[in-house]
Amino acid sequence: MDLSRPRCRRWRELVLLASLLACGIRHASGRISIDPDSLIGIRGLRSVLVLQNVTQDAQEYSWHRGANDTAENMIVSYKPPSHTWQHGPMFSGRENVTKAGDLVINTSTLNDTGNYTVRVDFGNGTETATGYLNVQELEKRPDIWANTSTAVEYMGSVAAHCSTNATVIKWYVDYAQVSSNDRMTISPDLKTLVIYKVGRYDRTLQCETASIPDFPQRSDPLSLTVAYGPDKVQLSTSHIILNGVLAARIGSQVRMSCPATSQPNPKYHWMHNGTRLSVSEATVILPSLSWEQMGRYRCIVENPVTQIVMYQEFQIRVHTAEHSTVVSSGFSISGARVVWLIVITVLGGVCLCGILIYGLVSHFSTRCLLPWVRGGARAGDWVSRALP
């Protein structure tokens, strides 16, 4: 055949195009695949083998049990155009194919482990893909225990152990994942957590295993009781305290409180002028303040576990407006009247002193002049000369 002729050249182009199409179909073969992340199943749960790179022109999805797509090992097939499903010899009643072509196995068993092959018919050709499904037994939740469940903040330590055969272990303190730092250490095998300085927020410990991706198993929380405080004593009263002095009126109600943050709840003691009161609460109320209740008060807060003791001290004094009140023999004089009484007393004393001085001067002047008066004119002359 002479390929140089026009008809032969045309024929050669058609052969070349057919070859290219055939090569294209063969190149596309194997383009579809099964998502590797979907090839891990859990006993008792649903397994889904997810197809990848599937185009919308698929005419039929056919799933088979094994490494080939023979009719004898077909499980189920689905035809999107007619929305029909067909069961095969390997169908167990738990399998189904989704509209996207994925194989669903409900209530997976360990016997479901093995190869699965899917054949996709595109009308102008077919593609196949095979994947190995590994159905595993989900490991039970790990157990956790510790050498103690109580500690004193920044003074006590705790060591917790995770009972599991898993090699991938995570630790959680108060529901937040932790790692080794200057306050805690995780052992090389990841099974032991040691907290050297326990804090008040280290309230729960947990370990988590991840033998199967996306299916972590976390232990029940282990509760810790951490004693701390009191941090400080905050004094609050129904009156204003200035420079440690509470000014109140006689007969008024006085409320005093000194709450403190502490675990466990602290013990309270009150002192009045060095004498311990029979009060064991954070608040003391004096319904009607009396003179006997004046003086120095001290609120003592004690944590018996941490052995930390703190206190606040202040004085109760009579209100300034009452300082000028004098109480004696059943009557009282106000401050204004006292001032007027003092002024009148001073003025009266000054007048009295003036009268006494005048009387003395007059008396001595008369006694000195009488001898001269009795001496006649001579004395008179002297007096006249002496007087201006």
C-alpha cells in the first residue's frame, strides 16, 4: 500500500487517532482509587470505603470481595442512571453502595478484613481499584491511677500512671493537653506523668490512647484535691475604715467581715482587746454598739492543711461628733454649751480679778495719805505739791 497517496494518508491519521484514544483509555485505567484513610474499620461500627477521582459519567459501580472483579465475588452494584442496586453472591445484607459509589459496610466484623475491588463502568471503558480493609478491635479505655489524690499547692507532688498497651499516649491536666516542662515530666514510654509542684488548677488528670487514628480513647478523669491559701484577708465593714480606725456611733449596728480564698474552707477567730471571742465565722455583727465594745479587733484566718495563718486588725472608736459629749451624773452638755460656759467663766474671772485689784489699790492709798492729812497744812502742802 502506498501511504503517500491522499487516501492512505487519511487512513493513517485515523489509525493514529484510534491509537491515541486507546492509549488514553489505558492511561486513565487506574485513575480511580480507594481513599487509604477509609481502609481502617472498627469492629461494631460502620466502615465506608470512599472512592476518589470518580467522574460524573459513571454508568455503574460494582464492588467485589477479593482482588479481582469476577462475577462470583460480587457484593453489590449500583447503576446511577436507573438508581438500581443488584446484589451478588458475596452480599451479606450489611453492604450498600452510595450514589457517589462508596461501599458501606454496617456493623463491621473482624471477618470483613480483606481486599475489596471496585469496577466503575464509564460507558466507553472501565476502571478498577483495589484496597485492603483492616477491621480492628477498638481498644478499651485506658485506666489511670496516682500515688495520691491530695496535695498542698507548690509543696506537694503527684505521679500518675496510664495502664495501656498503646504506644501513642497523650496527657491532659484539667482537660488541657500538656507536655514536659519545668513543672511536670512525662516518662519516655509516655505512660507516667509526674507533677513536681501541684497547682490549684491541677484538678483533673487524664490519659488518652490513639492506637487507631480518629478513634482516641480517653480515660475517666482522676480528681485531685489541692489545698491552698488563704491568699490574703480582705476586711469589709458596714462603716468606713480610715488608717485602721472604724468610727461608729454608740447604739449603731456594726458589721465586720474578713472573707478569704482558701481550700479547704478556713477557720476564723476573732479577738477583742486581746480576748478571744466565741465567734468562728467570717462575719461578726454588733447589733447595738456599746462603750464596752470599743477598742481593737483582730480577725484571724487559718488553713489547717497548708498551716498558713493570716490576720487583719483595726480599731473601733466613737464617732467624732460624739467625742464632745460629756456624760456625768445622768446629764449631758453639748459641745456648743461647753464653749459658751468656758467663755463666760473666763470673762467672769477677769472681772473678779479687776474688782479685787481695784479694792486693794484703794485700800493702800487711803492708809498712806491719812498721816499727812492729820499734820495740817504742811501735810496738805505736800499733798498739793505731790498731786498735779
